[in-house]
Amino acid sequence: MSFFRSGIVSLLVVSALSGQVMAKTACNTASDGQIEITMEEVGVAIGYMWGRGTLTYGGQRYPISVKGGGAFALGSAKVTGTGCIRNLSRLVDFEGTYWTVGGDVAIGAGPAGIVMENAKGVDMSFSGHANGAHLSGQISRLYFKLDSF
């Protein structure tokens, strides 16, 4: 049984770290927009995230919200950071469900990274910092919404 537990922990750590690396790499390319966001994340095997932020697109700033979750999360954390958006040709294409790969490792504070894509082909790569006691290596769904402005 301890071999199984150590395998799960190793998988979580590798997923979290690879999400952080992919998010940082993806942001080095040209982007169509950017988000700044603060999210809360909690989990006991299944994780849930929610938060608010701002989308900058076409020289304008739009308030946004996010909620969703996925598998393999333990603890709670506040995650803040920025994300680069690619393949966003129309503002309405931003909204929707994004499938994600990423994670964070935080005992006190640590790095976080998520890469995601929605059904309209919009790609987003997020990197930031997590504060709390949390371990997450997730494949999940996050729903991003443009709030009234």
C-alpha cells in the first residue's frame, strides 16, 4: 500500500511541476491577450477552484470570473498570477469551458502553472504563486466567464 501512495504523490508532484514548466514556456510566444487572476483552490482528492480577475484584450480591460475543478488535489491555497492568451480572434470566444493540465505545490508559498484550451481553440497559459498548504496535479475543467462591464 505504501508503494501505491508514494506513486500517487510522485504523480502529483510531476504533474504540478510539468504544468508550471509548460505555462512558463507557452507565455514566451506572442499572445492575443492577457489575464490577471486570483483564485482559491481546495481539495481532498477532488479539487475545486473559483476566482475573479481581468482580461486585457484589444486595449480594453474586462472583468472575468472562473470556477471549476478536477482530480488529484489536497489542501487549500490562494493562487495569483497572470496568463497569456493565444488564438483569441473575437472577445466572445474567450468564454467557455477550458480543459486544463497543471498544478501547484505550496507549503506556505510555491509556484503554480496551468495550460488550457477551450472548444473554440483559444489557448491560455497561466503561471503564478500559490499560498497555503496545497498539492495539486490536475487534469480538470475550468469555466471562464466575462462578467458584466
